[in-house]
Amino acid sequence: MTKRFQKVLRRFSKRSGQSLVEYALILALISVVAILVLRGIGSSVNNKLTNVNANLN
């Protein structure tokens, strides 16, 4: 009975490590996408504020 329990524990421990890596990859992908979106929004906001500033002068 103990050997069977140890085998089950080994299976779950391997899968939890694998899922941890998958979660880390998903988090990295979301971070990269968020950075790219924010950079794009920042550029458009900067352009609009430059146009407003030029029109005020």
C-alpha cells in the first residue's frame, strides 16, 4: 500500500511542477503583451499632447 501511495504522490508532484512552469510562461506572455499595449498607448497620448501644445503656442 505504501508503494502505491508513493507512486501517486510522485505523479502529482511532477504535474504540479509542470503546471507551475506553464503558469510562469502564461504570466510572461501576458506581461509582454501588456508592455507592448502600454507603449503603444503612451506613444499616441504623447503625440496628442504634442499637438495640443503646438496649437496653444
